Amino acid sequence: MNAVDWQRIKDLFSDALEQPAESREQFIRNACGTDNDLYREVISLLAASSESENLIENNSIDLAGKIGARENTIPEQHFGNYRIIREIGSGGMGTVFLAERDDGELVMQVALKIVRQSVADREIIARFKMERQILADLRHPNIAVLLDGGLSDKGEPYLAMEYIDGRTLVDHANTHDLSIAERLQLFIKVCSAVAFAHRNLIVHRDIKPSNILVGTDGEPKLLDFGLAKSFGSVDTQIQTTIRAFTPAYASPEQITGRSITTASDIYSLGVILYELLTGAKPLVLEDKSFEEIVQTINTSVPRPPSESAPSMLSANRKLRGDLDNIILMALRKEPERRYRSVEDLADDLQNHLDNRPVTARPNTLSYRASRFIVRNKIAVAAGILVFISVLAGIGVSLWQADAARREAARSQTVNEFLKKMLMTAMPESRSLAKRGEQASIVDVLYDVEKRLDEGLASEPEVRSQLRQIIGDAFLAQGRYTEAERNLTQAFAEQSSIFGGDSLATVRSEISLASLFFAKADYDRSIEIFDRRYTPLKAGFKAGQVDPSFYLSRLTDYATICRARGDAAKAEQLLSEAIAESDAIGVSGLADSAKVILNLILLDQGRFAEAQTNQLEIVERYRSSLTPDDPLLAQALTLLGSIQMENGDLKNAKANLSEAETIYYKSYGPDYLPIHDNVRLQAQVAYLMSDHELAQRQIEKVFVGYRKISSPKYISFATALTINGLTLSKLGKTAEAESSLREALALRLENLPPGHFMTALTKGALGEILLDQKRYNEAEPFIRESLESLSLSQKTENNRVTLARERLDRLQARQ
């Protein structure tokens, strides 16, 4: 039939759908009269509309597809500015082609989505335009990017999307034989994309595995917002009986036509997660009519995922418990009983991965206790891992004589000690002050420290090793006094027991070096690192030193070299740390080293390069860490510092403030990085001309620095420099000059000649002398600052520009 005939078929079919089901055939007969061809075509469409086949995986009644199959849905070789290569997919709204832009402007491949003519042209086109607007507003690393959109010369709407060369979510996981943990990590990224859409007031309404592609880089991308709905918008159905969604992944309220909210997307995510982890769908819907599907979705209760994994039986044990409860909570029939948000669902999954309690399970004592013990077996800072590790490797330092007997006795001693220690860690323990709450790791460390002499009096070797680990854990928590107490005693005990050159003693002394570095005692720290680095590296290469210990200490060594002005050695050590981390597959340790590398780029004035690298780390941390992880705070603090140097003060202020909040959730007020963060906030306030706020913040910093650090600390002179500039703006010129001269003296004493920080302080001192019209005194400081920065900075930047502006002002006034 020609196009006119097809339009008649569409119109008549749409009219027939408005009639009661029992009278539709007679209505069509009356309307067609003697046109038997027309009658047969409309009746065939009517029959197709009630078919149950393919209802599970395809849009429930894709009439547009059935009509389109009779039309020429493949456009000509060219469509607008794009050359069609091949069809790669189709759905209820349109067909998607792999296409290539060939207008001479750009060369790129895109996924070209073209609206098809259907039984509801105007409504379909309206939805297509809505999708274009939604995608234009959504920018997220796990949402496919809209590149172009508009109307062709013939008035046909199209979208040019980022082309994802990959597999659907489930296919990707199965093809690559991903573990349960890897599947969950991938799924959490999908949740991040959906949560982002929800924060932008968009409900997707058609989330299914085929709308989530995983590219060759392993990153999932959420596609197809053609059925999405803005919060509060009027949701007009295309036709009364045409349901534009995929029943297998539709929520009970969605399939019955009730109000759609973000809870509907949560239900769809629950179905996908069920399928992703088990290989099966939660409900059996195959070979059922639409009415039977509606009944099943609204009344049938899914089996726990751990009981529904025919192709993954070995994984059932891992699904039992947390994951069963998480998925079934997302699949609850009542929207209000599901997770409140996609973020909450993702948080529970992350908590499961971290062996923390999840909200989907009853918060019983036994459950909290089990999570605490499991979690702390794998948490380095928690201290419990080390007790387990010592127990497992207790025979290493046994005397050769009568080894079996001694090992058995020692194992029993440590077992009893562990039992007592773990009991004190439980929330109901009467030995801890936090009665009724889960004990923090610091609580546990204090209690274990007190029990060492009593509980392991007969095992001095084990006790000394545990004391060092307790000291390391206190150091990781920013408890420097407690760390020094334990590490100093551990070093003395291990030197006495094992000898001064033993690997155990080397480890202990290296831990002390990291403590001295944290307290800005650079001289003692660098002396130990220089002396002990070679034997520590040899122990690591021989497999006798834990990789995480070695690589974190290597990063500390590099950081102190940077603080002493030896950037070349720092970069060499950091490159080694990154290479070793990559070799053993520990990305977190590599990221810590990369953060310090970005700090060196910042020192060198390579702001753009540093910001690009640091943004990548922050985004990776946001998607892989919990929102209150201290690593995120560290990354945000450096990002804020870089943004400040780039002049992006608004974002710098926001990131620094967020980082400070995270720090305070994990550490006490004496944690040095907190004061570094506030110092940077004071500098941002100064640059934003809020001098009174800057002064209050810098005074707070000095209290912290003087309590837990020393004037030798590299940032102490920085704080003095900011203080001097701020006091000058507040009219306190004498105090300002005194502060800057003290800062300059510290720079000259503790940094090598030509260091950029010395140049910055000279420039600041020259500026306040210039403002006081003391031109002859100001000139050498301003000139030396510009000359030094021109040499130390690897590129033209705001530091050099400011130094040059100061010299121009000086010369103009002279």
C-alpha cells in the first residue's frame, strides 16, 4: 500500500482502540465498507496488539514497530549531516543507526536515533523532543552524551548520541566472568547515573539491561531517556492500550498505570540486580498474556536471589543474607517500602562490599557483631587484621627447637587474647565508654593497648609486633601521641629481641619516620628514611614486607623529599610507588602516590595539568568510596588548592569545606591535615576579600600548628605569609611585616635556594612594603620574587603574573 493507505490504516486502527473490545471488529467492518484490503490490514494490527509473545523483553505492545515493519524504516544512505552505516537497535519510539558525521566539520561515529512514523505521530514526536531536552541537561560520566539533535530536511526528528561500542550490562558481566563484587561495583556506577537523573528531577521509567551498555573501557553508560518524565510533568499516554515500557522490568504501579515516582526506577534496578547476580529474573513472566503478567507482578513474591541462580550455584552462598535482603527490599510491591532513594540502595551495596551493616537487614546484636568482626579482618587501620595475620604467621619467629609445641601454645595464647579483644569491641561491652553504640576503632585500639602487657606477657615477640601495628593504626587515625608511645616502645622491644638490623626493626623504625614526618620533624624523618629505605625495599622485593605497608611508606618518603625541596627524588619515588601498585593491582595506593605527584605539579605551576589529573581522581573516589572516606577529603583538599591557584575560588571554597566536614567525621581536632585544609580556606577567603574571615581562620590554624607541629613544618611559613597579607589589608602593617619576615626567615632556613615558596613569601613582603611606599626596601624582594618564579615555574601562571604586576606597580610609583 502507498503512504496514503498507511495513514488510513493508522487512523482507523487508533479509532478502533477507543472502542470496547467486544465491538471493535464490527466497528472496523463498518468503517471499511467494501475495502477488504483495508479491513484485513487493520484486523491484523488489532490481533497483533493482543499478542503475548515477546512481551517480556520488548515494549509491551510495540505497534509502532509492527507498522514500521511494513514501512521502509531504514532511511537513505544519508540523513542530515550523517551517513548511515547500519542499524544497531530499535524500540517503541524509533530506530537507532550507527552513523558517521560527514559534513566536513567533524569526523566521528554516533548512535543516530530517528523517530519512526507510528500510530501516534504527534505524541511520539513530543516525547522525542522531551528526550532531547532531558539529555541536553544531563552530564554524568555514566550517562550517554547527547552530541547533536534537531530535524532533518524532511522534518524528521533525530538525536545524535555518543556511540558506545560495548555489550549490555548483563552480557558484559557474563562474557568477562565478573565476580559478585565486580558486578556490584559496576552496578553501583549505574545507580550513580540514575541518582544523578533523579537529582535533576528526571525519572527514567525504562531501566533495563539493554539500556545500559558497558564500553570497552569497562564503564557502564545509561541510555534511552525516551520514556523519561520530569517530576511534576503531565504524563500523557500515547494511546489507552499502548503501554510504552518493558514489563519484565516494570514496577507494579507502572504496569497498572498508577503514579510513577523515583521508586519505580528503584524497582527496575532491583530486577536488573537480581538478573545480574543470578542469571534469572525475579518473576516468571514468559508465555503469559498481558493480564497474567499484570497479575503476577502485583501479587507474586520473588524467591530470594540465593535460591534462584541455576547458572551460578557456586555464588549462592555469597548472595545469602545481605544481598538477598537488599534486592528484595528494592523489589517490594509498595513503593513507600522500597529504598527511599537510589543513593540509599547504592550505599547498602557499598556497605555490603565493605562488610558494614546494611539497612535492609534487622539491626540485631548478632548481625552487628558479625559485620564488625568480618569488616575488621580486612581493614588495615582497624588493627584486627594484624592480630589475625600474626596468628596465621605466628610460626615465623618461633625458636627452631620444639617449634610445634611452642607454636601450639602461642596460638592458644593469641586466640584467647583475640577473643577478649573482640568482645570489648562489641556495642554491649561494659568495658568501653560508648555503652550502647558500636565501638570505634580508636576505642578498640585503646582497649587492646591496655591489655597487651597482661594478655601477652609470655610472648614478647608477638607483643612487640602487635604494639607496632597498634602504633601504625593510631598514626592512621591521626592520634600522634598514642602512635609515638606505641611505636617508640615497639622499636625498643624489637631492637632488643631481633637485633638492630632485622627486618622487623627496620619496619618499626620506618613507621617512626612516618610519624615524625606527620609531626613535621623533618630532620629525624628524612634521616631514618635515607638510612632504612634500601633494606626495606629489599624486604619488599623478597616478599617479606606487606605491599601496602611498603608502598604507603614509599609515598611518605616521597612527600618529605618534596617538602624539603627535592622534587626530582620525590618524583622518582612516586613513579616507583605507582609502578609497583599497578603491578600488584592496588589502585588505591597508586592514587595516593598520584595525589602527591599532582601536588608537585602544583608546586611547578602546572595548574591545568594538575587540575585535570586531580578531577579524575576525585570523580573516581566519588564513585568508588563512601561519601565520608578520608581519602576523598584528601583528594578534595588538593583539588580545592589547585582551583584556588587557577582563580576558581567558588569551587575551591566548596571543595575545601566539604573536605573539612569529612575529616571531622573520622579524626579528632588534632589531625594535622584538618589545619592544612583550614589554612587553604583562609587563603581563599583572603583572595575573595573577606579579610576578617581569613584572619579568624588563620588564627585557628596557628593554634593547631603550634600544638601538634613545629615552625619547621613547610606550611607553617605559608600560614605566616597569609597572616601577613591579611593583617596588611586590615591596616595592621607592623604586625603584617613581622609575620612576613618570620615566614621568610623560616623559608630561607628550611628550603633550598630558589624554592618557589621562598619567592612567594618575598613577593608578599615586597607588596606590603610597596603599599607603605617604602619603595627601596620593596624593590629587591619584588625583583627576586619575579626572577625566581620565572625559573621555578614550568609555565606562565597566576603566580608569575602577580609577581610581574607587583614589579610594574613598583616601577610606576617610582
